Amino acid sequence: MHSLTYATLFVCGVHTTVDFDWWVRPLLDFDVTVIVAGKCAVSTSHYPNVVVRRVRRPLDTDRARDRAKFALWTLSYDRVVYYDMSILVRPPDCPCLSQCTAPLCAVRDPESGDLTTDFMVIRPSMNAYVDLATTVSGPESVAVRDVIRWYFGKDWTALPAECNPRLV
């Protein structure tokens, strides 16, 4: 098992190769995993440090593509640092990593106080993946962040807002 990977979710038809290049470029010296949701070609020929993991289940709705984020919990790493594709990745020496000791760490939404899922540090677990995937077999209206928040309950650590560039 590897120690750490930086990861994102690439949704075919929503993101482009320009988005891919923009997101990966700051991480050339680190392990990177890109979860690809949908049927499209994503070239990593210029990025030997990038591994692509494809989601195999049907992705016929926006919610199903968003739920592909649960694949993060299947990765063979001790920790996964997840950034939404729309967030410019900060330098990897971010102090947020050392502040995360729980199975899930995220930043609180400044308005609701709930966790956000556009930046997370997680400890992958197949048990968590199965539970998350099973939970979402219900209504399409349940948001991914709500499923994650429900599953982890109080067993997550809130990181400072500075950890999520979207909130600062």
C-alpha cells in the first residue's frame, strides 16, 4: 500500500483535457489518481505520475456521476487528498495533511457548519465504500455530501477554512 495520493474526479462531458492538465500540472512530483466517470479518453502520456481509475457502473445521471466520488474509498493508499477538479491544487506541503488524524477530514461550510466535500483528506476503507455505495441506492435527491456526512456522523475532523482554497 502506498502512503499518499492526490485525487480528483474527472467527469466526461463536464471536464475537458484542459481542466485535466490545469489540475495535474502542480502535482508532477507526486502520486496522483484521477477517477474518470463516463466514457471518454483521458491521456496520461505526459504524466507518468498519474493513475487513472475508471468507474464501471452506469453513470446516466448527474447524481450517479457525482456518486463516483465514493471510489476514493477503494484506492490503495493510506491517505487520499481529494480536490474537486475545479479547485487549483495548493502545494502538497499543505499543513492540512498533518492536522488530519480521523478517517475523514474536511472543511466546514461557513454558512451551514456542515462538512464540504470539494476538499477532503480520507483514509480509504472498503467497508466505508460498501456502506456509502449501499446507502446511495435510495432516492436520487440525496446529495453525496449528505451521504458522507451521515455515514461519518461525528467521526470526522474539521479542518481550518484555509485548507479549502474555494472558501478563502
